[in-house]
Amino acid sequence: MPLLISSEDMEAVITGDFIHHPVQCSEPDWAEIGDWNVEQAATTRRQALARYATEGRLVLGSHFPRCPAGRVRASGAAWRFELVLGAAPK
């Protein structure tokens, strides 16, 4: 379950275990070993990614390597994760 955090005029979401790598933004159907219900996990990823792309809030990928802060952007039928260096407000 993602965790929403806010401070003054900034909001961010910590992804938790629903997504494990930025590549799952462009390939939300790719399962991870922890996805005990693969179909539900893919549905959850799609719904969350669509919401985050619309809202534009900062996304902190709990399991993302190196640079976990970014924004989700729509890209055709999927999404992409764009790094935010310094995590500036939207």
C-alpha cells in the first residue's frame, strides 16, 4: 500500500511494494516474485501509475535503485518514470 506524505506545499507518495523497478512503469504487467496475485498486482500498478501521472506528485520508489525520486508521465498506453534530482516541488 503506497504511503502519501506531505509538507507545506509538497506531496509525495512512497510506493511500498506495489512496484519494484522503474521499468514496471512502461511494463506494468511484468510481475515480481512478491506478486502473489499477478493480475491484481498489474491492475494496481496501472491504476496507481495513471493516478500519479495525472496528479504529477513526486513518487519515491521504495525499491528503485540509486535515484528513487521522480514523476510518472504518460507515454502511449503506459508510463515512464522521470528522475527528479533535488526533488523540487511540482
